[in-house]
Amino acid sequence: MKKILGLFVLAMGCLMWTSCSSDDYTEKVNSVQVELAETTIAAAGGTATIQVTGTGIKATSAASWLSVAVNGNTIVATATANPMRESRATHVTVTASNGDEQLISIVQYGVVLSLSVGELDVNGSTQEYVIAAETTVPLTVTSDVDWVIATYDAENHVINVTIMHNVDENPREGHITVQGEGVTETITIKQGGIVLEVAKDKYVSSTKKASNLSIPVIRSIEVEVTSDADWLTATFNEETNKLEVSIAASTEVQRSGNITLTSGSLTKTVTIEQYELFGQYYLLYTDAETGKTYYYISMLDDKGLYYDYMEGLTLTYPFVKTGDYELTVGPAGSPIGNYGTALYFFLAWGNHEGYWSTYNGTESATMNVVFEEGDQYIDELTGTFGENERVIDCWFMWGCTAPEFSSTYGRGYYDWLINPYLYKVPENAGARRNATRAIRTRDGQEALPAVLKNILRPCELKK
């Protein structure tokens, strides 16, 4: 009994000791706590401030590029500039006098240099550009050519670039180097050669009256203009990029002058020619029956070529200017005049063998203005007609009894002009509407004035 009681007392004592031991245990708390910490530093270098708790604070850095200074519970970490584009990291060890410590990580950003433009492809003119430069370090900019000027505006973080005009027709290349500590970027400048283009190299004024021309020009730099003719006044309009030409009135049959445009090393020449297309002409032709050469006094204007065939009948042939020195005549089947309501006349093509273009023909022919020994001509017909492409060398005055060119109303041809051509009446010739004198043809033969008809008779067509 005593033994049992002793064991009980012993057990209770152990239990009471165990309970007292649990109540006396206290968890250890690190005396160094971070209250405030700046854990990143710019690439250019700088400081980070750390506030901690604890007494007897000391701090050390794990990297040579980061130094630390302690003032009480304030730690100032100072980083040198990061020369690399990559970020770098280290840590600061903070130790209290009781041996407690804390590790604090510090990250420094890498160098940043980003340009909005890496290459400029420009024409030959003077140009200016502003290029944005995002960077974390001071920059310097240099150009390897004297025709590119580059400066860095640190306040606005932009690079101002001026590209001087190219005075040569060959393209060229230059480079701008943008450099900061640890970083370098290059801007490539590709400039085209000088440009000078004129819409056409020859202009023809077909009137002797004073007139003006406005000629488009493509250029990259300034243009100088000179003229070798006193009747040509030329200036270059910088705003519209056009060559403005004033052509004075003329008394000559034909004349030509040159305007020279100079831009840098390039030159362009524009030839200006002047003559009078419209006016009075001798219409010369070979008569199909006699083989002799005759002429009508005719007039050419923007409505066509017309002449008196007989009293009450003026024929007007469709002549249209289609080139500087080219006129298109026709087409076949075009109305050329009427004698009251009795007869209507149409143009038909033919050749001296008697073939004609038929009622279905719609061909046109051309005649060209030429100048020979101071005289002006509109040359013989050029063209073909029909499926066999017969050469046009004459025209017919084809009559119909109604204003319709068809076999239903056709009466045949009333006149037949072989190898017709025009010789412009000289201004001092004094030609009259009804000429009565012979003239010389271009080959020196005599041409007689055509006798105006007093009766209309259809001719017999051979083929």
C-alpha cells in the first residue's frame, strides 16, 4: 500500500514539472527587421536607402560595385554605373550587435538605349529629322560624313539630324554613331542622287501668237534656268515645281530655241519650237483627167480645211491636229458639204488606180507639217484602206441625194484629187480667195488655179 502511494506521488510530481516547463518557453525573434527598403537602382548609378531595426547595426555588400554606409538604423547603398545592358543583382548583409542578421537583395538595371529610327532612306534634297532616343545614360552623337549634321538634345531626349542636299547624281551613305557608357547604336543614312526630270524634252507651239507653257519638273534641289533665245522667257517656280515659259509672238515661218535647266551636276534641255499651223494654204493636187497640177485657195482652222468648190458650195474636210506636226484627216464617210438639199457630199479615200474605200470604209489618213527652204507644207496623205490595205493617195468628193453615206443614195464621185498636199501661202504673197495666177509647186513645176465648177456632174468610176 505504501509502495502504490509513493508511485502516485512521483507521477504527479513529474506531471507538474512538465507543465511548468511548457509555460516558461519563449520563441526567438530576429532583432533586425526591415522597415523600409529601396531595392532597385538605376543603370546610371545612385543610392538605395534601407531602414532597419536593431542595435549596433553593421552592413556589408556582397559586390564590389555596391558600397554601403550605416548611420544608426539607416543604411545607404551606393551603386556605380552599370556598363552593361543586362541588369545585375547582389545583396546587403545587415548584422546587429547581438548577432542577428538580415539579407536584403539589391537590383541595378542595365543600360537602356533605344532609338525610334535605325535607318533613313531619303532623296537628294535637304531634309531634317528628329529621332527619339530613350536612354539611361548620357549620350554623344557623331557623324562620319560632313553632309550629315547630328546633335543630341539631352533635355528632350531627341537627336536632331540635318541631311544636306546631294549635288551629285550618284547615291551616297553616311552613319551617325550614338554612344553612351556601355552602349552604342548606329543610324544609317542612305541618300539618293540628285534628281532632275522634265515631263518632255520638246514642246511645240503651233501658233505664232504669244503664248505660255507650264512644264512639270521633278527635282531634289534648287534649279537654275537659262534660255538661248530672246523670244523665250523662262523661270522656275519653286512652289509648284514648274518651268514657266513665255513665248513671244513670231513673224517667222518656224523657229526653235532651247531652255537649259541646271541642278547641281545635272542639266536638262527643253526645246521650244514655234510655227503657225492655221491659216491660208494652197491645196495642190493632180487632176485625174489631165494629169496637170491645180490648186484651190483653202483655209485651215480648228474646224477643218475648207475651200470654195463652186458658187453656193464650200467643202470642209475634217482635219484634226493630233500631234505637234501631225494632222488626222477623216474618217472616210465624213460629211464635207452640201448643195442645198439636192446633193450631200462625203469624204471617201482612193488611189490613182481608181479604187475607193466604199460605203463601209471608216479609215482615217494622216498628213504631216514639214518645212523646206523656208516654206511650210502639209505633206501628202499617209494611210491605207480596204482589206487589201491599198495605199491612200487621193480623196474623193462623193455625192449622195440624202444626208446619208450609203449605196441607197449614192450618186458617185464628183471630184477626185490625186496626191493632195498643202503649201502655206507666204504672208507676203497676197493670195486672194479666188486665185487667177499660176504658182510653183514644191518640185518646181507650175500649178494652175482650179476652175470653180458651175455644174455638178458625177464622174465615172473605173473600179
